[in-house]
Amino acid sequence: MDAPHMTALNCYAEGLRPQGRDVPWFDPHDGGAAARCLILLERPARIGDAPRFVSCDNPAPAQRNLR
């Protein structure tokens, strides 16, 4: 998650959390700030205490349809 292509996105997300916003992490396996396309999806569901990621690899219907 600390890869250079993720730095700007992680800083943005971390800046929203102190405001009480429930912001998931960005998937470091995706394009990050260097991506050619940004696709906005609804935030992933919370499952237990595991960290949540916005990712095309999530098992939700929206991500399956995207693939």
C-alpha cells in the first residue's frame, strides 16, 4: 500500500478519515495515480475487522460485472 503510485490516493483517503468519513483503501494492485481511467464504484461492504479495499477484484456484483 506504500507503493509510489498509491501515495497521492492514500494521502487523500487519510485526510478524509479524521472528518469521520468511512473511506476504504485503494487496491495497490490497480493503477493508482498513474491509471489511465478512473472508475468510481460504491464503497465495499465491511466484513469483520479486515481492511476494506476499492478493487476490481472484490467479489461484489458491480466488480464482477466490470470484469
